Amino acid sequence: MESLEIQRLKKSLQYLESKQRELRKQQENDTRSLESIINYLKKDLVHQFSLMDFDPLIKQEIKNTDIFISRVKYIIETSFSNVI
């Protein structure tokens, strides 16, 4: 991945984290739309940035957003530390 792609991945991950925080704040409200956005974002990250090439198990972590976020951060740190 090139530096620009890594930056896009980081921005996308930050956006996903913000939506996850927003979801936590709205515990009693109807959160289906937020959950849909979050699910879409996770799937899009996996496909757009070919994350399965870096971590074949990431697809299994897609159900738990917090674990998914930490796995993507780990991928960024371990696979792209020399590019950043």
C-alpha cells in the first residue's frame, strides 16, 4: 500500500471510531441506522484496502467493532510502519 492509501485507511478508521462512539452514546435511542453505517464501513474497509491480505482472520472480527478497530490499527502499525 502506498502512503496515500494508508492515510485514507487511517481516516476511514477514524470515521468508523467516531460512529462507534456515537453509537455508544445513543444507547436508548433507535440505533439501527448507525449500526448499518458501521457495518457498511467495516465491510468497505476490508474490501477497499484488501485487509484480508494482511490479516486473513479480520473477516471473523467484523462482528465486533471494537476488536475490528484494534485489528486494523495493528495492521497499520505492523505492516506500514516503514511507509508512514
